[in-house]
Amino acid sequence: MLKNFPEEVINLWNNGEIRGMVLLSLLLQTILIVFGSRRKTIARSWIRILVWSAYLSADMVATVALGNLARSQGYSSGDGSKKANNSIQAFWAPFLLLHLGGPDTITAYSIEDNELWLRHALGLVVQVGVAFYVFSRSLGSGILTFIAIPVFIVGIIKVRREDLGAQFFKL
């Protein structure tokens, strides 16, 4: 299927795939932060559709971006850019984990989302595991590593609080 695209487009996608996914995740989180609390008070249908679409796709985009980060851990370009790329990936992994916790301005879109807490618990374990894998493989001595450590801790706390909610603590 990719053979139909020009070589320049394929190279652009391969070089910017992870950056694009992180930016898309950030855009979706921004939409949820800005419009999430307003979805119940504003009756405009385009806002409801925008928030609903961002809500449904935000976790998927962050999970796919984490998967792409994990997949890229084994690649080496041999020109020294891997060292610089690893320090930013050490920051992106906990940053995406923080995105998986969702913004505080929106709660579950429907009651059924709250009832699926066991599925979210399994997803939590996998997502934190992948983020830890990327983080541990990308550790370096740069300033981003020291910034990424508290972001990683806050990301774990936020994902646990948002995905599992009160159901987890009733066990």
C-alpha cells in the first residue's frame, strides 16, 4: 500500500511519525481542556462532536505514540543523532503517560466508561509498562531526563486516578 506514495512522502512520514503523534496527542488534550467542561452547557453540535471525537481518540493516539516510541528503541542511525533522540524520547514517554490520564476538565463521557474499570486496569498496566520500557531505554544524563522523572511519577499517579477511579479502591 505504501508503494503508491512518493518516496519523499514516505521519508517525511518515517522521520516525523513520532513527533506528529505527540503533537496530535497534545492537540487532542488541548481540545479536551478547552471544551471539555463546556460540553454540557453549550448546545452547539459542532462542540459536542469535536469533544466526543477528541475524547474517543485521545487515548488511542497516545497509546499508538507510545508503541511507536517503543518500536523505535532498537533503531540506530549511526550518525550520533540517536543520543539526542533518546533524551527527547525519555521525556516523551512520561509526557504521553500524562496524556493517558486525561485532562481534569472532562470526566467520563458516559456511565458505561466508568463501568469498564477492569479493562482500563489492564490497559493501565500495559501502558505504564511500555512507558517505563521507553523511559528506561532512553535514560541519559541530560536535563530532560531529570525533568522526565517527576513527569513519569505524576503520569503514573494521574493514569491510576483517572482510569481506575474509585472502583479500584473498593476492592
